[in-house]
Amino acid sequence: MNRYYLILTDSGGIQEEASVLGKPKLFLREVTKRPEIAKARIAKLVGTNSQKILLETEKLLNDKNVYLSMDREAALFGDGRVQERIV
């Protein structure tokens, strides 16, 4: 995921994991169990409507300011270094 330009997902696990990456995220759900991610403005809950998904994706691909507004890390569920600690 770290190599991606942006992330579109409906996975709850990926919502959490991707929050430590400085990549914009679009959540393809009507509701999320992790509203703190959207509140931190590192992701946007866009629902399942294909037109809205396309519109929001195009904004991130074509408008650098929109992209940069979501292009930052937020350690809401840890710092992303658990694998180092386990090893």
C-alpha cells in the first residue's frame, strides 16, 4: 500500500492499517466503525455510489490541493512499527 498513490477500500482492516500511511484514502462504505479516520481528514467516506466514487477519485487524481489536503500520516491505531517490535 505504501507504493500506491491513493487507496480505495471497503475493508475495515485496511482502513486501520492504511491510516499510518501518508496516502489519501477513500472508504467505499456508507458507514464505518472507524469514524476517527475520516475526522482526521486523511480519508473520506464516499459510499457505494459509482458516480460519487468516480468523482472523488478524479478530484484526488486531478486536483493537487485536494490530494495534498489528505496526504499525511496519522497514527490513530499505533505507529505502524509493530512488525519491528515483534521481530
